[in-house]
Amino acid sequence: MTEQAQSKSMSMDELLSEAVGTILRDPDAEHFLRWGRTRIPQMLADVESLDAADERRLAALLAQAIWNAMPRPDLGFRALPMPEPAPSDPCRCGSGVAYGDCCQAAGDVPDLPPEILWDPLLDQLSEAQLQAAVHSGAVPQPLLAKVADRWLALERPGRAVALLEPLFTGDLAAVDEVFEPALDVLCDAYDALDHWKKKQAFLLRVTDDASPTLKSAAWQRLSVMFIDEGDFDYATEAFAQAQRHGPEHPGTALLEITLLAARHRDDHARARAHFWQHQLRRAGHEGSGIYEFLERAREDPQQALMMSQAAAMDPSLLRVRDWLAGLPDRPLPSLPLEVIEDPLHCADDRQLPLFDPEMLPLPPAARGGGGCCALTPTRALAAVERAWHRVFPADKPLSTLLSGAEHEQVWQSYDWLAYLETSPLAADSLDILDDVATALYAHPESSLPWVSRVMLDPVLARAEAILRHNIGARQLGALPWIDPRNRPALRLLFRCYRRHAEAGDDAAAVALMELLLELNPRDNHGVRAELMNHYLRVHEDEKALALARRFPIDALADTAYGEVLALYRLGHQERAALVLHEAVGRLPRVPRFLLRKRVRRPQLHQNGFVAGGDDQAWLYRQAMRDVWAAEPGLLAWMKKLTA
């Protein structure tokens, strides 16, 4: 075989696909045999033990086997086998010798299972031919998943459901692993139709009654559903069931990496990727797509998950990802400061008249003076921002919200994406980074944890680095929220805090909450509540008390009642009683919800709570009752004082 021919060698899948296409275009036996004598030897190029005669013979036998098994659309998807030649006929291998003196001695033409031709055939049928094949009943049942997947791609999920549901209506124990693709496509079709209850009921039935392989697949789907909902405890339980029923299932490997990455446990995910590579290598899956995924996951699980879904993702998201790749290489800009007057005052230094400031002083971070500033762009950056707002099709979120309904629509425009790609200075603007973060928050695919991690984290890291670079060596003063120029920086910093809190990085989250309170003492984002609860949980009672004293008439239960708890622990029970009286006057329902072992949950509002209402009291109970109950004598003391 020549070097040129070897370079054109093909896999069996490629050969069968080309063979099917050749027959569909020209269903003539002699034409197909000529094709086989030319193309099949190229597939045999790597078989060094074959001489020219053996190659011709094998090519002829394989070509006839393919022809004999081919479901012909022009014949109602029946095959039309070639008759055996007479001994005196020319041999079909092309040797020029009579059949009786050539290939007849090689034996009968082997039988090929029709399924291996149906697979490439379904890819090449027209829509009308595809429907005819399904209606004929000739398509092997396991391959109906391929048909349904094609219809799903054409946005016909109802047709896909109608095709696949009958496969699972009988005894599920008799449905083996070859129907796993059908299970996956049926679930995808339910998703497209928003039939989540039907999907869940179907999966639960499979987990009860099906074969172990399908049970594992169903548990995998349920685990992914729980991951999408952020319910990681149930997701972990479902994963354990999937692993029990399919300990060597490649999908179990993907699911475990997904679950660990979603919980921000990247180091553990890297270790498990290494383990699964070893397992799959032993099972003969080396070189498969999942094996390559695990290779990438050993380096960066979040990027590996992102890349595994890149083909199905919004191309606009991928454009932002490519833009983000250049952010770490840019130097950090120095931004001008403008001294401003804050009509609401940067700090609220009102105190309840029952503390001795010398005994319990305010911490240094609580700014009582020091000017207020606005962080402003340079002249060049201001020009970039003006141009940006002409192409970015949405305003800033309302108040302290992180996004609005209108921000999902920005992904229908491409001008702002092009602006990012062609304007390097955009990466230096906190204003623009704020808008990019808002757009990412609003994108439907941002609910996938690894999308948020890979896409949003670089934006927030860049913003935090810019902000720290500009406040590090300067007496910055406060950056009050009331000045709109400060809001992008503060909103980005609040987003950074949220990301660290979601990842379970308490130290980084606490540091950012403290920085937010330092920069914006009026705390428009309300981080003081979470910070107060953290201080009390880790018994930093002096810090908790100092924080409470900065908001002496606060409407947040966490601060008002947190001050009571801090004083009680510090041994100031008389003062604690006075503060409790003040807190009950503002938020009277909290004690009842703290004192009772069981309280019926009130109706909760989707966005926030009513100050002083049952919903606020319930939320505080959920957050902190265990801390109150763990303090000896505290609840009894409160019950006596509030009776």
C-alpha cells in the first residue's frame, strides 16, 4: 500500500457512513462494488499481513455484506441481497478470474447486523424518509433515540416524547442499557416542554423498577436536577445511588466532578478526576471523550465542565469567555478621587445613652470622620464609558438589586460584545465591569455553577483587584452609595462577597463584608446582618457589640437582637435588658419566634420581608435560634423579661 493511500485510511464508522451515502445516491449493485474495490482497501491499509489478493477478496466480501444488509428507502426499508454469482461469472473482487476459480472457495458472504447500518442511515435520511422509516417499524428500537434527538434539535419535543414514551411503558426490568440514550433524550424533551413533574415521576419509576444500568442513569439525571436547583444534599444522595447501581459507569465520573465543582471543591474534584482516569483506563475507556474530560478536570474542573458544554452554549457567552482570558495580563489602573460632601453623613455616630464610650469604644474601622470620596475614571476611561453606554442596551439595576428582568435582553444584542473585543480600556472600568457582571447574572445559563465560576469570577477578581489597588496606599475615606459614581464599585464588591460566601470561603467573605462597611458605613446592601451573625457564631462578641452600636435603631433583627446576645455573653445583663426592651419596641415579634420550640412558618415574601412582621421574625429564628438556644439560661432570661 502506498504512503498516499495510507494517509487516506478511514475508520469503520467512516466507511459505513460513506457506503450508506453511496447506496442512497445510486442504488446500483455494480456501481457500489466498484466503489468498494476502491475505498475499502484504504481502510485495510494498516493491516500489514494482507497481500493484494487478500485485500481484494476482503473488500469484495465486505462490500457485498454491506449491500445485503442495507435497509433501502426505495424498497420500504427492506434489503435486497445480491444473488451468489455462478462459478463461471467474473469474480466480484475484480481479479478478472472466474468466481469458481477465485473467491468462491472463501465461503459465503458474512451477515452484518442491520443496526450498524441504521445508525449512519438515520443521519442521512431526509425528514420525509425519516418519518417513513419510523412508521414502517423497521428502525431498531434502541436507535429511536437518535431519531428523537434529531427532532429535538428541530424544536419538536412533543414528537420526540411521543416516539420514546412507549419504550418505557412496559416492564422496565426488561429494558436494558442500550435504551439509556432513549432515557436521556426523553428527559431532554420533557425539559424542552417544561414537563418537570412528568420527568421526575418517570425517573423515580426507573429508579424503582429498571435494570441497574438504567437505575444509575436515572439517579444521575436526578442528581443533576438537584444540582441545578442548588440542593446539594439531595444531589449528593442521588449521586451515591447512581454510583451504587453503576460503579463503573462513565457518566458517574462526570457527575461526581460536576457535583464537586458545583460545591466549589475543586481540589477534591482534581483528585477524583485522577482516580476516575485510572478506573476508566482499566475498563478500556482510555481515549474516550469522558477520559479526555477527566484529563482537563485534573487541571481545572470548572474550565473542563465549561468546555464540555461549549458546543451547546450560547456563542455570546463564549465571546465573553474569550475576552475574559486577557484580563489577568492587563496592569491595574490608577483612578482619580474626588472629595464630596455626603448630605446623609458617611457614618451614623448616634449612640444609645447607656454605654461608656471609654469602656466599649468603636473599632477603628467604624469611620466617624475622614472625608467622603467618589472614585472617578480618568479622562480616557470616561470617554470609553460614554461610548460603552451608547452600545450597552440596559440601565443599571434598580437600587441595590444585582440585575433586573430587562438585563436578560442584553444578550440579544451584539454591539456591546464587539465593543469589549475592540476596546482594551474597557477592562479597566469598574462601570463597564459592573455591567458585564450584571449581564452574566441575568443570562439563563448562569444558573450552571461552573458557568458562573468560569465567567463571573474573573470579572469580580479584576474589579476587586482594581479597587484594592486604588484604596491600598491612600487615605480613601468612605465611598458612600448615595453618589452614583461609587455604586459600580460597591455593587461589584458586594458580588465578590456573595461569591466567596457561596463557595464557603468564610474568611474572605467576612473580610469583604468588613471592607464594604468601611467604604459605605450606611450599609445599603445590609451586609451587617450576616456579619453580625458570623461574629456571634464564632464568639467574637466585642466585634458584634461594636457593630451593633453603629446601627443603634436598626430595623434588622440580626443587629437589634444580636446586640442583646453579645451583651449577655459579655456579662452586661442589665444593659442587655435595656437593649432588649428597645429591640422589642421596634421588632416585637422576634421573641415569640425565638422562645418557642416549634413555630408555624408564616407566608414568606419572594423579595425581602416586612420590617417587624412575622416573616422577618421567622427568618431570624431560622438563622440564629440554635445560637440563642446554646447559650445557658439566655432563653429563660428573655422569656422572663418579655412575659
